[in-house]
Amino acid sequence: MGTMPEWTMLLANVGFPSAVALYLLFRFEKQITAQTLAIEDLKRKLVTKNEEDE
């Protein structure tokens, strides 16, 4: 009776890290999207500048 059941150990070993990973993913999703848009905008500007220089 002194040991933890298997499902609680599984939850402690897998559930908590998964919950933290999902939390961080949702928290940083907006920032990742914004940076992706900024990179695409920079790419467009560089292509336009290169076309003007030719």
C-alpha cells in the first residue's frame, strides 16, 4: 500500500512534462507567427530591392 499506483507514476513522468510543453507552445505561438511574418516581409523587400538594382 505504500507505493504509488502505476497510473500516478505515469502521469507524473509523462503528463507534467507534456503539460509544460503544451503551455509553452501555446504561449509562444503568437510570437513565432509574428516572427515568421517579419521574415517573409524582409524576404519580399530584399527581392524587390534586388529587382530595382538590376
